[in-house]
Amino acid sequence: YSLRVIFFVSMGHPRFSALPPINENNPAVIAPLKRLAWGSIIAGLLITSNILPHKTPVMSMPFHLKLAALAVTILGTIIALELASLSSKLLKPAPRLTPHHFSNMLGFFPMIVHRASPKLNLLLGQAIATQTVDQAWLEKLGPKAVVALNTPLVSTTSNLQRGLVKVYLSLFFLTSALAGLLLLR
């Protein structure tokens, strides 16, 4: 609320319409602010009464720091007033439109010729880029993906089965012989 008042008072006539007035007599708005104010007052009282400093702090600053703070404050005020006066006197000049002459209309070439060639080039480039991206994805997900997924499985299987044919055949014959003996009994 106070920032809005300061803004409208210092700016004179703002460049935009003022906000609609806010109903500040609404109890739903006033009650939380009262609770916040009372809570801040009571909390400050409790904190300051329970936490006492061991020795009294020095309450003065050196002279040059006081002058520096004063100079910065004055400089900020001057700059703020200058900005406020400049923003209230803001002029919006109308743009100067150049008329259409032979020299700035590129002679007798119509606009269609000047727009058709770049448009065709851009459409061709877009089509080529789209086809290239689609082809890359198709290769990445199609045949190359199958090769990449199956190569480790094939190499693992071939490594497991290398040199084990004799073992497999001997186990097959042993199992067959045991099955035959059990069936003959």
C-alpha cells in the first residue's frame, strides 16, 4: 500500500491507468495484519528483554562513514528524482516511414521473385534435413539395433560352446546308456 502511494505521488501522472481501489476495511484483510503486528511487537519485546548485551555497544560511527552514508543517500535521491521526471516527460515519437521509391523497392523485381527463391531453398533444406534425420533413426532402430543387440549374445553363446562337443556327446551317450539299462531291467 505505501509503495503504491509513494509511486503515484512521486511520479505525477503515470503512463498506465491506476489500479482499482482496494477495499482495506475488509476484516479478512485487517485481521492477519493485526495478528502479524501484535506478534512482531510481542516477539521483539520478549527477545530484547531476555537477551541483554554483556556490555553496551558503541552507538556512534566515525565521521567519514556518516558523511559517506549521507552523500550516498543524497545522490540516490537526486537520481530517483531525475528518473521520475524523465519518465513523466517520456515522449513517444512516431516512426518515420520511408515512402516507396524506385531505389528502395529494388527496381522492377516483384516481391514474388524475391521471396520464392529463398522459400524454395528453405523448403528443400527442410526436406533434406527431415529425410536425413528419419534415415538415421531408421538405421539406428532397425538393422543396426538388431546387430548391436545380437552380437554380444552370439559371442557369449559361441564362447560357451567352443570345444565342448566331445563333452556333450559323451554325456548324451552316458545318459542314453543309463536309460537303456534302466529300461531293460
